[in-house]
Amino acid sequence: MRLPEQVQHYLLGHNKTMKIAIGADHAGFELKQVVSQELDKLGHEVIDLGAHTFDPLDDYPDFAINVARCVSNREVDRGVVVCGSGIGACIAANKVKGARAAMAFETYTAHQGVEHDDVNILVLGGRVTGVEVAKEILKSFLAAEFSGEERHIRRLNKVLELEQEAGL
């Protein structure tokens, strides 16, 4: 079973200190500030793609797509996006080839998504996720590594084939 190029890059270049792109709309603005501080506290390099000020008229796809492109282009190791519920930002981020965004409301999903599905973008809901829970989810996401197990590679390759077919 061949390891996808994106995964090879991740596994070979992975270390515990990562470069993380973050972004949020107005509904995720406050939680993004907490996430940024937590990432900094954990020793990660934060690339803040906005919003930089609270603007009730901004749109989640703008921030989700910017983070997803950064991750997909390997400018960063992983990404975190926050919008109101997390749903819209997750949908938008997954439209970018190479982005594998997933929502997590607890720690198991956060690490399992990385370990089994090579999730590279964590999506949080600023209106539905408490600050302390978000910090624990973030830590779980960051500590996880793709397993590289044959069954997970096989499944990931099928997803990557779909991306190719869809022209993403």
C-alpha cells in the first residue's frame, strides 16, 4: 500500500512544535483569541489569518478557505478554524484540495480524526464550544499523528482519488 505524498510529507517532517494557521469569523472571534494564546503557550508558531478585528458582517468562508489553502500548500503543518457552529467553516475548508477539515466537540474525535483520517484542520464552534473544552480538544488534535496503518492509508487513498475525480 502506497503512502500518499501528503502523508509522507507530514510523517517525515512532523515534530511536536508546529506552525499552525488559524482563522475565524465574527462568531468565532473570541474563541480564536483563546486558541491563539493556547497555541503560543504550547510553543507552536501561530499564523493568524484573521479576523483581526470583530466585524459582524464578515463571512466564515473567507477565513476557512485561507486556512485550508495554507494547509494544502504546506505553508503550515495544520490549521484551526472557528465559526459559530463550526459547520459552515468545515464545509468551506473541505472544498480546498488537500484540506481534511473536521469538527470536534470532544477530545476523542479530535485525535481519532488525525490518527485514522489524517485530518489536518480542526474546526470549532465558537457559539457551542466552551473555552476549557476547546483547549482540551486543541491539545488532543495537536498531539495526534496519522497512524500510517495499511487500512487507514487504503481509505485515505480512496478519499484522495475522489478529490482527483472532482477536480479539486
